[in-house]
Amino acid sequence: GNEIEGDFDISVHKLTTAAPFGMGIGGDVLKPSKLEIYGVQIGGTAIHLPVDNPPPLRFDIIGASDTAGYCVDGTPETVQTSYILEGWKYENCYRTSGSVLAQGFNAQVNYQAASGMGLTQNAMASQEWQLGPLSMPDYINRTLMTDKTSLWPYSEHPAPDLVLVSLGGNDYNHQGDNVPSDAEFNAAYEKLLLQLFMHYGVVNEDKTIGQGKIPKIVSICGQGSPNEGTDQNRCRPCPHVEGAVQKFQENNAGDMAIAVDYIFIPCDGSVVTGIDDIGCNGHKNALGQLQIANYLEPRLKAIMNWTNTDSNVLRAPYFDSLEETVHVRSAVRG
């Protein structure tokens, strides 16, 4: 037959988000996207080796379509009806910048992401049937985004070392004049960050610092391409995000202020060029996601005070040769 002898690592990944048609009609009417594993059967003389210790670092990554890997597996030629009606075919969180970073830093990673998610409101909020009334803060503590009863047991897991938050763009894009004021957005951003710190068990209800490890929360914004023209919908909202992070630092002095940071990813072609790095519907493909990871990697090292020996050379998943493959252990909570 086709038997091949050797040592193999087998990994199972859920590549798509919780609701293939969005968190509105996709969560209320249609069935959610779930992967159920009942077991693995190995025949013949296979030897079961002990499971290696998990990677020492832990990442939580929270965001919208770029974080979830929407249209990563598509191309600019993918027709609109296909990526709208069958968008899950082109979604792949394993090929995102977050996955590449986790590989490079040898980290476990949890994703909480879905296309269109916002902070104060989701994309196209006037058409609530598409993405529903709940925004990302309402889903943060869910194990499955489509199940409000299955809450993530934060107390049973160590706090992450690094949290990447990519939210805010959808609050301002495709909304007409219905956008939050700076005061509203700043308040919502502060509430989200405090919510995360409380879930991780390091901040009390009165905002005093607890005894646990304080994770670093880094907000990122931008990562568009020149193809977006004068609209620049990915970079245009970034002053609001940067201002919200600065306001949080002003309102929360000491350890919490130090624990948050901000990285702007330019949209001028210096990172994502718009040439060979775009998937479907104007979103990045695997090459574009790799370019984002390579931009973030040295900046995250500086923020986290990690030395050059702390990460491997970053590679895009599926671009490696067999000898170069670095595996990412990921859990997709969604």
C-alpha cells in the first residue's frame, strides 16, 4: 500500500469561526460550526509516545475578520457570491499572523474572533440580522461563541503572557454617520480591558491589583494595503484605538497602565503591498498575514522584553518544507 515509516506529529485544527454565516442569522437560525472529536484509532504496530510538555508561553488573540483568517484561502478573483454565501471555504485561522507568531514564539494560543466583530457595534450595525446585536465584549467569556451557557473557566487556566486585541475598525467602517463618539469608544475600550484583567484574575472589582501575573495586552490597528485607496478603512479608525489606549493609561496608573500597549501597522504598502498578498474581499492571504507577523514580531519582542533567542524564524504555515515545519498548538474557542 502507501505505508510510510517514520515519526509523525499529527495536529487537528478547526479553521473556521463559530457561525459560518455570521453571528446574526448564522447564530440564530442556522447551525453553528462545531468540530467534535470522538477519538483516534491507530492500527498496526504504531507506538504511542508520551505527549510533550505544552509550550511555555500562552497567547490570547481577540479580534475580527483579519484575526479569524477570513478570506485567507481566497484570491482577488474569488467571486462575491462565493465568499458571501460560502465564506467558510476561504477562512483559515491557522494561516493568520497570530498563528505564525505563536509558532515563532513557541506559544499556546487561544482565539476569540469572528468576522465583522466590533467593540461598541459590529460592522453594518444597521443590518443587525447579519451579525446580531452582541459585540465582542459579550462573547469574551464564552467557550463557544454560539453558546451563551458554556463560559470559559478562566480560573482553571494560567493567565496568558500576551493578549493581542484587534478591535475598533468595524465600529467606524460601513456605518454611515452612526459611529461612536470618542468618549463612548474610550469608555467601551476601558471596560473591555478591565474585563479582561478581571477574567485573568489579576484585577479586582475596585480596580485594585491582585496577586497573579499581569498579562501584557497589546492593541493593534491598521494592517491594510494601498489597494484600499483613499478610504483606507483599516487605518482610518486607528487614531480612535490609539486614543482609547492612551486614555486607559491615563485613567489607570501604575501596573495596569504599564500592562497595555499599542502597535500601529501602516497601510501605505510598507507591510502589506497589495501585490500577491491579498485574498478574497480585500482581506489578506497567507503571505499578507505573514508580512503582518514579521512586522509585529520585533515590536512584540521589545514590548515583552524578549531577547532574540526567544523566538524562531517566522514562517507562514503551509509554506514550509517538511524539514522546517514548526507546529502550533492552538485551541479555537469559538
